Amino acid sequence: MKVYKPEWRCILSVTEGAESSTRWLARIAWQLRRLADRLDGGGRTIKLDCRVTPELRREDVDDCLGKGFMVAQGLLTELAQQAACEDVMRDAKAELFEEATASEPKR
């Protein structure tokens, strides 16, 4: 009886800039990306490198990446909401956020 074993691999890497050891062509590409970010105003360029085995259709990979960015947006929105609430609390109840003075016993 033959035993079948499915095998797969998925490598997703995100890059935000060229390292000093990167080839000169890649460094030029990153300089152009930074220039484009400045021209666009406020953008953030990242490079996604996705290698999947067995090979998947480009549309399927794009769908997965899009859904991943939707999840990331939800997490960032939640984090922003928490930071906004903390800002309000720091303003309304600053005494709760003050550092303990040296004369007070530590808890």
C-alpha cells in the first residue's frame, strides 16, 4: 500500500528597503520607490515576495494578500481606537498615569 504525503511550502517576505549588501540594481529600485513615496505624499512602499509550492494562480495569491491587508487594517484600526481612548483618559484622569514619586511606597 502506497502512502501519500502532501507537501507544500509558502514563504512570504516583506521588505521596506534595501540593505547595504543588496545589489546595486535593487538599491536603485528602492531609491526610486522612496522618491515615488515623497511625490505621492505620505505613502509607504513595501515589497512582497511570495513563493508558494505547489504553484498557485496569481488571482488566488492576490485574493489572499488582499484579505490579509483587510485583517491588518482591522488590527490597526483597533490599535488606533485604543490609543485614542488612552489619550482621552490621560487628559481626563492624568493622576492615574502619573509616575509614583520617591516618597510613595512601591506596590
